Amino acid sequence: MPDGAFSKQLPHYEYRPAQLKMAQAVDEALRENRTLLVEAATGTGKTWAYLLPAILSGKKLIVSTGTKTLQDQLFFKDLSLLAKTLPRPFHACMMKGKANYLCLHRFYESLQQTTLSGMGVSSDLALVQEWAMTTQSGDRAEIAGLSEYSPVWQEVSIKGDACLGGQCPEYSRCYLTRLKQEAAAADVVVVNHHLFFSDLSLKNNGYGEILPRYGALVFDEAHLLEEVATQFFGVSFSNHRIDDFVRDAERALRYGKDVDSACFEQCRILPRYAALFFKYFRKESERYRLRARDFHADVLAAGAELLQSFKQLERLIEKLPFKSDDIKHIAERIMPLEQDLSVFLEGNKAERDLVYWAEHRGNSVFLHTSPLDVSGILREKLFRGESPIILTSATLSTQGHFDFVKTRLGIEDTDEMKLTTAFEYEKQALLYLPSHLPPPVSPHFTSAISEEIVRILMKSKGRAFLLFTSWRNLEAVYQNISLQLPYRLLKQGTQPKQVLIEAFRKDRSSVLLGTSSFWQGVDVSGEALSCVIIDKLPFASPGDPLTAARIEALSQQGKAAFVTYQIPLALLSLRQGIGRLIRSRRDRGLIAILDHRITQKSYGKTFLESLPNAPKTDDFSDVRSFFDAPQSERSNRAKTA
């Protein structure tokens, strides 16, 4: 309320009627045990709108977010403020995936004898050792100087299938054990979608659960749910996983007693058979669909030899006169590896509801099965009506309704709410839709948009996000513009995401170039971000194995995949990208979409209708006027553009 408790805690508090309306809807859904879909435009204040009624309901609450960044914001900022403001005391905790936490057992073993060598290892190890002496949480986020890809962290962190659980000698002191105990006692548990669906899939497979039982569930950034759920309800098998297993096996055997040397020899043999098998899946495409022809006789023979190599190690371990808990656990890990390998050697022709595909990242090759459609799984495992579930995001609807997201997630009985933006886009923004550029399929597209981008950035004085639909376009444009601009260019992949975003905030004339992960979850307010440029409409690549398989399946069902799947998915992505620009009522800026299909194709009207209510132009003189005008005059200039 205008004169409520929050107005006394926050110096710039703004009363928002839409926020109150959402809070009332959340409260009703919690009381009536309902599922609620809420599209809350940027500026609604949706976080408090669901946290406040959920905490006051007294129900055990899990809040799942799409990104670790939002997870940290919820825990350290929003919940901290609520704890000071609400009359009802509550306890909150935050849980991340196992790999984020120090494994004391593996750490103490590394102190005795590390298996690592190479540049930076000793300094990273010293950094981790110093931190380990004082940390209370074991969360690697506390070590600012440790590289995201440090091999030392891989050596000492908790690994899902390598965790000894209750058999670990450090179980009572384990950071994860203590965190699970804290979560069981907490009123609010903040997680991310990856952890939530990892836990749900463990329950699905009959393994031990990570998260406590809950009385209410909130999904923030709920537009990401299908993508994340798909990752966890399939099978993955990789040479990277085998390398991890062999490294752990050698470590366990090295610390064991009376270990037959044949076990070590078999550990050395395993990677050789793995290399012979995975070489058949190293193709030029980074991601491609697996067909029956990819499993020809030579592949199956190499796979069979790899399978026998696992079985031989299993037999050798079984014969050992004494087996430590570590060695017993290594033996237990062999069967899941055998089972997952067998999925690709035996089942790839039979499962019609799965897509088989491969990808390679650096030296690692991954084989995957993924469900074509997770709606049935989620309907059965999640949306059963046992607890109230709130799903919210700035982008959940397409073409004015929620049918697409409900169909994709298997939601049948739900309440719905759409809250429009509190921002005045007609005064705060200008939409630039140039019609003179070549189509995206043209070989001249990247050179043409590079020239246009330079022209725009010279007027905006940098201060821009360049959002791309592919790495290829990003790299091409970067090469074209890097020597033409006087501004610092920050390119995705050169540093961790949060480091790049912080650098962008601090350097008020910098330009950040990013692909899919920068289209959402990035919040930069003020003049540091005054321009968002999008290379083309974000249709999922038909060459992507999952997209291609889903298009094929829908076509076989007699459905128009372009209309029912590709367009709605692209609409959600486009709205997410555009949403990076205006984050407060004080923000102003330009949105440029360099794909003339939005104005020249029949389906472009659907995209135009989804854009913010800002003035539209294809005349660059309007862009020039928008940036040249004094701040006080920009809104009036924009109205006439």
C-alpha cells in the first residue's frame, strides 16, 4: 500500500496497483490449492507479489528461479528485506547443485596427493585450501579469484554419482548434509530450475531426493521450464563422464589395500575403448540428430568392447579381498554407465517418443536421449494438484493467451492473469525496424547489419546490448565492427557472464555482444544500457536436433509446426530480448530489430503485435533525433517519429 511497511523501508518505494493485484491472486491460489499462471510485465514487482502472500500463508515454500543470478538476488536482497519488514518471522535458505559445494572427503584426499598438474594448479589449490579453512557454507561462489573452469574445483567438489552419501567418513560434517538439514527446517528454500528438475528426475528414477517436501511452489522465470525439464528426463552418456569415472576409480584404488594391479591396468584400458567408440560421433556439426545409420556395425562393435571393458573392471573389483567404501561405490557406479551405454546400443530404433542426438564441446562428446514432449511427464510428476503452484514470468503468453505454455508444460486446470507494463514505452523508447537491409539468408546479411550497427552505436555512444541468434553472426559482426568503434566491446565467452555484465555496468560507453543466455535474466538499469539491437527474429534453428524432431512429430500429427510451435517459441524469445532495455520508469532507449521479415512477411504482423507500445520507424533520421534530443525532449520527439 502507499503508506505500508515497505514505504518506510525503501527510500524509492513506488506503490504499484498491479503488484497488489498479483499478490491477491497468489494468496487466493495458495488458499485454494490452485495452479496460477501470471504474466507480470517488467516493473510489476512480481518477486514481492508472490513472496509476501506465500510467506504469510505459513506453507513450506520452494521458490525456483531460472538463473543463479536471480537466486542470489532473491536470497540476499529480497528475502533479507522481507525478514526486516514482515511481522511474521521466517527462516530461509538457498540450495544450489552439488557441484557448487566443496566435498570434504575429496578435499582431504587431494591434500595428501593431488592427481592434477599444469599451469595454475598449485595457485588454485592454495586458494581453495586457504578458503576451505574458514568457509561456513562450502559454496564456491565465495572464491572470487577461482576460474569458472578450474580443474582444481573439479577435483574437490561434490559430484553427483561420486558422492558416497551416508557412507562418507565426512557425512556429518558435509556441507550438503548440513544444507539439506537446514532446508528441511526452513520456511523458504530458494533453488534454481536445474536443481529442481534434477531432484524431480531422481524421484522419478527411484533415487534419493535432494529437496525437502513442500507445501507451495513458485517458479520464477517460468518460461524456461520446458527447456530445463527436457535436460533431466532423458539419458546422457559421454567420454567426459567416463574420464571422471576413471579418475575417481584410480583415486579410490590408490587409497585401497591389497588392490590387484590388474584393476589399475583396466582403468588405463577403459579410456582407449571409449576413444574408439566416441570417434564415430565427432562430426563437423556441434549438435546433430542420431539416426539408425549412425549405429552401424563398426559403432556397435566398438560399443560392445567398451561395455565389456566396464564388465571386466566390475569383475576385477568384485574379486578384491578388501573393498573400502570408496571402492564399493566405484563398483556401484559401473552399472548405471553400462545401462546408459546400452540405451544407445540397443534402444535407439525403438523409442518413438524420444529424440537421440549428439553434441561435441571441445574434446568431449555427449550422446543424449531427450523426450520430444515433456507435457505428459510434468502432468504426472508435477501438476497433479497436490500443492499450489505459481508460475510467473514477464513472458508467458503468446498472441494474447497462455495456450502455448499450458500445452508444452502439461497444465490443464489453472487460473490465469496478465498484468500489463507500468512503463510508458510510447515516451521511453523508440522501435527502429529498418526495411533496407538484406534478408537473413543473404550472404551479405552480416556485413550489412554490421554497417547499420556501427551507425546506430555512434549515435547511442555505445551503451548497447547486441543480441544475436547464433554464434556465427556474433563472431562475424564482432570482426566487422571491432576496429570501427571507439567503444569497449565485451564479447560473450571471453569472461564469465557476471564478470561481463559488471564490466558493462561500470564502463558507461561499452557494448556487450551475446547470444541466447544474454537474452534473458540480465538486468541493467539507467544510461549504461540505452540501446538493444537484435540481429534477427529468434526462430529456433531447424537444424537443431530437438527442434527438428519436434517439428517432424507435430507435422506427423497433422499440425502446422511453424504456427503452433516455431512462431510462439520465437515470440517468447523476442519479448525476452526486448525486455532487457526498459527496467525502470527512468530508463529510455532504442530497440532495433534488423530483420526486415518483421514488416515484410505475413507472419511478421504476429511479431509486431507482440512489441511494446513504442513509436515505430524505419527512418534513421528518427534514431538520430531520438539520441540528439535533450533528455527532457525525447519523449515528445518519440511521439512524432
